[in-house]
Amino acid sequence: MKKTNILCALTGIAMMLVLLNGCDANKFFSYNYDAAEISEVIDIRGQLINVFTDMPVKDATVSFGGQATLSDSSGGYLLKYFLGLDEQYNQDIPVHITHPKYETLDTSMVIFPSGNVLNARLVYAAPIILAGHIENDTICPDPENIFSCTVTASAVVFDYQGESDIDSVFIEGRYLDDGNHKVVTQSTQIYYTGAIDGQTARFEGQIPFYIPTVGGSGESIGVLINNLFFVRAVDKSGFRESFFVNG
């Protein structure tokens, strides 16, 4: 009885081997034969463009499944994607594109052994500073207190999301310290005075002409250099821009 069972089992195994020999054993066991034969490093490339201007987006971080690269000056990028041992082609992988001045783009892409291209149009989100100016005339409400002296500063700021999206604007002045002759900085907020159009607004305010500083020999005075300064703008989503005025 036992010999009969053993003989039947051996016969079944022999028949299975014959069947497998006559077909694709890898397909029989659902093994991805094609993926195993292809290199585990694939190219993914694309082009990033500003949706408003059609200009290239430089220095954006492009991440596919956690593997990242940067876009170049032409807006192009190339990622050498390493396919993990537990990964297969024809599967969605998450894509994450970020830039400090653009809205984040989250999407996904199916990868293949070749021909992997993902182009994207990114939304510029940061404010754009069009102009900055500091007047030459000094206003001194208290002639006996030089630190009461101010000058008028202004800026014109544009935002694609609308002028109401601009949250705050600052003038970062450069002051020459009369004690050690070094330049120090001080930032002062200027305020919304009105819309120029639906995406552009004007900001204005008074900034100090003199500031107290600590020089090499003790207390000293910083005097504003009114043709060298930064305008800094922040929108309501936290995007920011800086613009240096020289002259």
C-alpha cells in the first residue's frame, strides 16, 4: 500500500516537471521575468515651466518616491532612479515638486523601463517687488532728539494671487556706524496705502534716519545710507521675496 502511494506521488511530480518544461515557468509562478532582465537604474526626465510666464523654473526639487534631483537653468531635470529589489515597473510612484517661491505640486507617475518623461507647469506664489525708494528729505519732529528723525520709504509690490494676498512689507536699511565705521542693518515695516490694480499695491512708511548703535568705543550713532537697502515682502501663505535697491 505504501509503495503504491509513493509511486503515485513520484508520477505526479514527474508530470508537473513535464508541464513546466513545456511552458514559461516564470509566468507559471507569476514572476516578472522582464523586470528581472532590465537594468535597475532608469532615467526620468522633464521640464518645469512657470505657468504665468512660460519661463523655465530653476532649482526646483523634483522627488520621485523619495529620490530627488534639481532642475537646471533651462528648467530641465534628469533623475537616475534606482529601482528597489521589491519594486516593479508599471506601478505608480509618488512625485513631489517643491520650490521656495512656487506652490508645491504633488502627483504620481507610472514608471517604465524607458521613455519616462514628466513635464510640469508650476504656479509662482511669492510676491514680486517692482520698486523701492527712500526719500532724501529728513523729517525731525524733535530737533533736540536726532533719533526722532525719519525719512519716507515706499515700495510697489505685485502678487499673482491678488494684491490682497500681500501680508507685510519691510525696508531693511543699511546704517553706517560712526564709531567703528561698520555697516549695521535695521528692518522697519511700511504699510499698505492702496491698490494700483488687482495684483499690485503701494506701501509707504517712515523709517529712522539715525539709530543708536554700539561702536568700538561705546555708544555711537548709525546714519542711514539711503541708496542701499532691501525691500522684503511676505504674503499670507508665508511666501517671501527680497529686492536689493542700489542707487
